[in-house]
Amino acid sequence: MDKAFATQWMVSTINEVGKTMSQHVLIQIEMPADLIRFKLPKGVDKRLQSLLDRQDQGKKLTPAERLETEGLVNLAELLSLLRLRAERVSREL
């Protein structure tokens, strides 16, 4: 049986005038019984690792690749946080 849990993040965005604005985001999620789903798919993870390896080797990424890398890192971090929170909730129940 799946269980629900809520989590909250502080999100920073840049408005049209270039000023940073922060807001809280509350997300309620049904926790799947199979926590393995809270990770990047293999192909996406491989792409992220490839971009990070190139960057670590001192190779310059294009602006599009930098944006892609940043987005994938943010997604990977979000999925990791969800997995950790789901594991904590399942231990507490």
C-alpha cells in the first residue's frame, strides 16, 4: 500500500527585472512501494555523467549543454531528496 508524505522546498527564481525572488513550494506525494523509481533513468544518468566528465576534464560546454547539465543535476538532487524522505517516512511508519 502506498503512503503519502509532504515535503517543502525553498525555490529561488529570477523575475523579468533580474531580481531573485524566493518562494516556498509544498509538494504532497504518494510514496510508491518501490523506492527505486526515485532515480534518473539509466540513459539520462549516462548523459549527465558524460557532461560532468567533459566539464571535469576542462572541456568547455556549450551554453545549451551547461543549461542541460544544470537541469539534470537539479533533477537528480530532487529525486535523491524524495527517495531519502520516502525512506525516512517508511521507517517511521
